[in-house]
Amino acid sequence: MKQIILALMIIMTMALAGCPGDQAGELFETAKFEELQNNPEHATQLYQEILKKYPESEYARKAKERLSALHKNK
């Protein structure tokens, strides 16, 4: 199962790498994946990175929502 997930992550990363202007989106998708993998600490770091690097993006709003949800679940 882990190999399948790793393969999917590699494929997703390669596909997203073809879109050079969407680093915020890549970070957001990776953070969501980290949440699914029960790694809220890394997801939190990634969401905070989005807020720092891309504060005006649509992903910043989404990252704030996810951070709020993660902190409620603690």
C-alpha cells in the first residue's frame, strides 16, 4: 500500500511540476496528503508556508481554514 501511495505522490508531483506558476497549489495538495497520512505536524508546516509565501493566493484562504480545523482537532 505504501508503494502505491508513493507512486501516486511521484506521479502527482511530476504532473504538477508541469505547471510552474502553481507552487501554492502544489504545497496545498501535499499538505492535504499529509493530513490523510495522519501527519498533522507536517501539514501544519506546509499550510503555514503557503500563508507566508503566497498570502494573497486562493490557497492562503484554504490553508487558514485547514489550520483552523487541525487546531480544533487537537
